[in-house]
Amino acid sequence: MEMIETLKSLNEKKMIIKKWVYLIADALIRVVFISLYSYTAVMKIAEFKVYRIKMYKQPFADWFTEVLIYALPAIEIGMATLLILPFFLPNRRLRIVPVINVLLMASFTAYAWMAKEKIFGYIPCACGGIFQDMEWPEHYRVNWILMILAVGGACLQYWPEIRLITINLYNRLFRKSHRAQKVLRN
């Protein structure tokens, strides 16, 4: 009886530790992206004239460039704000924020890839701060690292669901192959 109680308390401790590891990992990933988006937005606003000139050298129509000049810093500040909210307002609806973060990083990464491959010819980097000094291949690698981190953050939000889907998929595949083996034997 005592052994069973000890095992139960060990399992409970493991679950508590696992939950804390998930929470700390999620918080660290959020802090990385909050810092990234805040920093780049502030640098774009601080060096607005340079940022505006570089934006007009991008391969977009002038009317769209004008929209992007103001939209990009606003989107980055908005994304940083959305990533902060779960620290203050725990809400299941906010679980979608890391997925939006993945989509935003995917768009930045795709653009960095196009610039790296010179699809539009030479394009100066309009990012703010230390990122504007990077060459496109470096920028692309950094974006991929950030993409992987963003996907990790999204997976942390949906881990129980991902685990269930994976287990169900495995069971379906295994059962089908098991049935197929029975049919082949007969």
C-alpha cells in the first residue's frame, strides 16, 4: 500500500515538473519574440527616414510600400503585445497567438529567401537594428532558427492535442496493417 502511494506521489511530482518545464520554455520563447518584434519596430521608428528610403527600394508598388512602411512596425508591436497578453490574461483563445507568430515568421523567412536568391534583383534590408547589417544568406539562416523556435512555441501550446492526434494516427495505421496481415494469412 505504501509503495503505491509513493509511486502516485512520484507521478504527481513528475507531472508538476513537466508542467513547469513547458511553462518556462513557453515563457522563454515568448520573451525572445517579444524582444525581437519590439526591437525591430522601435529601430524602424527611430531611424524612420532611412527605413522609409529602404522600403521604397523594395519590389512593391508605391501605394503598397506606403502601406507597409506604417503597417510593418504596427504589426510587430501588435505581435509583441499579443505575445505578452497570456502572462496577464490566461485565456484559451490566446493559444492561437503562437500560430500567428509562426505565420508571421514564415512570411519574413520567405521574403528573406526571395531576397537571398535575388529573385527581385538586389534588395537592401529594411529591417531595423542589427538585422539591417546582415547579408541576405545570414538573414535567411537567422530567420530559419527563429522559425524553428516559433514552431516549438506553437507546439507547446497544442502539445496535448498533437500527442493525441499522433497516437490516434499511429493506432489507425497499426490496426490497418494488423488487419492486413490477418487477411494475408487467410
